[in-house]
Amino acid sequence: MGPVNTAELESKPTVAGAAPRGATDKASAAYAVRNMFTAIAPRYDLANHLLSLNIDRLWWRRTARAFTSILTRPDARILDLCCGTGDMTFALEKQAGQSKPLILGADFSHAMLERARKKSSQRQDRQRKDGEGHDLSRAIRGKEEDRALAPESQHRTAPAWIEADALNMPFPKGHFDLVTSAFGFRNLADYDAGLREIVRILRPGGECGILDFGEPGGLVGKIYHLYFKRVLPAVGTMISGVRGPYDYLPASVERFPAPQQMLDRMMRAGFAEASWEPYTFGIAGLYRGKKI
């Protein structure tokens, strides 16, 4: 697992939620976060993959695999909250395979959702072309075994997308079997309200997975903090062409509750079970919660 900063696991100052520079209350914090993501949406994916050295893709896949038992149920309803441009949503879709559960991506940034919808449309076009190619192959060869070559993606239902506020979601109580959030929950203006809202929309027995950054300890932590505070803001600003959002990122991670504090908040919000699994030396980690 590698070194994890045990001091950070125990305590940090208790905060309500995200606090971008200049925000004076929860409403202005939410407004600032939405504006930041609107500004960086056009080059968000490029910046993320370069800055994480593509490790973020591994984290999404690992998180999706953690919920295979739900994703492979055809009757399941899954919500990817604060979905951004949809990468976690697509990882869930891929892990679901031919089961075709209902998968919904939600975000309050219109610009980010537009990127997600565009990527989803491009994925569907590629899947259609792949399917047409395999259909032609079967027609020419006339072999029954060619059916096995048809990509699973032909049979899937693409994710749906909705613009919604994570603190006030337009879904009924007990609607979803799984709610995930990858690197977005940290940006909520009120963490406790966000957790309570997730509990509200989960059915009894439903699960939650929150993937977000952590703060590793030891030598890894020293290198990580140097990169996160010095290199990442400079490179992120250069790629996105926007000053501010990539200075906010390391500050938001420092502000985010330590794992034990986050687990305590999950239990107070109504989860009957809560756990944290560090990824890559604790650079990121998965919070899991179950509603009984």
C-alpha cells in the first residue's frame, strides 16, 4: 500500500465544504466552482491525463471494479455524481458490460456536461462502426463463430446526462442502487449536506463510492506535495490557458477532511457502513458507504 500520512488520517480543521478564493458563503463558493469548471472545460481532459500521467484512468477502472456486483445487475440504477466530462461514468459503463443497467451522469456545470455528451456520442459512433464491421465480416465469412467477435459495446445502453446540483438533486428517495463521485465531491460547498443527499437517494442496501485525492506521507508525500503545489498549478495553467483553477486544486485537497474525519461524517449522514481504501500510496483513495 505504501506510506500514508497517519497524522493526516486523524485530524484536520473541520470545514463545511469547498472554499475557492473570494468565496464568502456556500452560495458564492458553489458559484465560483461552477465558473472555474466552465473556464477549463475545453481542455480539462487533456490537462487531467497529462498531469496525472494517466494514472487517473487506473483509478476510475479500479473504482468501477469495486462495484461489479451492482453494475452487472440489469435492473440496477447507477448515478455518477459530479461527473464532469464523464470519464468515471464511462468506466462504470464498461464494467457493466452487457448487463445494461441504467447509468446516469450528473453535474451542475453545463460546459462539462456538454463535453461528456460529445464524448458519449463519439463513443457510440465508434461502437456502431465496429458493429457494422463485424456484421460485414460475418456476412462475408458466413461463420457462426464470428458472432463472438461482436463487441460487447453494441449491446449497451449509453449513459444519460442531467444537469443537477449535488446538494439538491431532482430524484426521489431511495431511487439508486449505487452513487459514485470521482474527484468532484471535494468541490461541494457543503460536504455534510452532500452526504445526506446521497443517503436520501440511495435505496436500502445501496452503496456509495467517493473517489478523491488524499495526502500521502513519507518520501512519496514530499515529492507529491512539491509536484502538487509547484509543478501542477504551473503546467495546468499553461495547458488550460486559465489562471486560478489549478491553484485551487491543491488548496482544495488540503482543505478536504482527513480519511477518518470523512468516515465519521459519512456515518453521521446515515451510512451504516463506511470504509476508505488508499490508491497509489494514498495519493487518491476510495470512500465506500452502505445504506441499510
